[in-house]
Amino acid sequence: MNLPNKLTIARIVLIPIYMIFAFPYPTNWSWFHGGDFMNHYGPYVALCLFIVASVTDLLDGKIARKYGLVTDFGKFLDPIADKLLVTAALLSLIRYSKFYLWATMIILAREFIVTGIRLIAASKNKVIAAGKLGKIKTVVQMIAIIELQCAFIIRDVWPEYRHWDWAYDIGQFMSLIGWALMAIAVIFTIVSGVEYVKKNSKYFTETM
């Protein structure tokens, strides 16, 4: 197994670890004494893990193209790793705003459609790599998620645990920027999805 594929698998392995720290825990669970601790420090760890996972996404593609290590396995697995990572992050953001329910649904709908086309193509021994718009979409999504995670740490974690009241206003402003970035990511998601369907419609129209 080459290095880019190892990086992709490492990103998948990081996802459940990220979820442990990113998802909230009820502090009234008397049997789970670490709930408050995880809610306090978890967002910091989750942010670091997401950045590391995002960097592996950047590196595996660059290494694969630079050294001619592009494989069908990588073409298939890399987009799946991206989808799982972004979905996990979006689910963790729902605790802060119901808007991300809509973003998550739109992004998941796009990915289900794309995955369906990939499966049909795979049945014909064809592997479809991610297009340029799809890659831009993933990058914008990850940037938006990183910005939002930083914003929510400043807005919600710092005032509660560090008693820095001024941090709320800064975090609120950053969350607005993150909201705008996520809206742009959703637009790229829709546009890249439409492009993907048009470009690869031959795979499913043949079976109609």
C-alpha cells in the first residue's frame, strides 16, 4: 500500500476519535464524570484532530499526483474519507445552530447521489475520480468547519469556563463569517453535484 492510501486510511481512523471529542456529553450523567471535562476540553482536541485530518487530505492528493501514485483504490476511498469527515464535523456543529441541519442534509443528499453514480460506474469497471469543483467544494467545507469550530470555542467555551465575557462578541462575529463560508460551501456542493451528474449521466441513463 502506497503512502497516499495510508494517509487516506489514517484520516478514516481519525474520524471516530474526532467524534469522541467533538460531540457533546450530558453533564447530568452522574455515572459519566468526564462529561463536563469533555465538553470543556473536547472542542480543542476536536479542532486539532480535524485540522490534522484535513491536512492528510491535502497531502495524499499532492503526493499521489507528484509521484505517480494515483490508484483506483485511492480514487474510490479518498472521496469517502472526505465525506465521512465532513459529515461528522457538520453533525457536531448542529449543537450550535439548527442551520447546519440544512447544510448537512444538502451535503448528504449530494454525496448519496454521487455515490450512487460511482457504484453504477464501478459495476461497469469504471472508477470516477473527484472533479475540480468537487475538490474546491471539499476545501471550502473544511475551511468553513475549522473557522466555525474556532468561533464556537471563543463564543461558547471561553465565556463559560474562562469567564471572558468579551470573547462572546468576538466569537459571535466569527460565527457569522463561518455561517457565510458554510453558505458558500453549500452553493459549491449543489453546483459541483449538478456538474457531476451531467458529466457522468451516461452511466445511469444506459440502464434506463
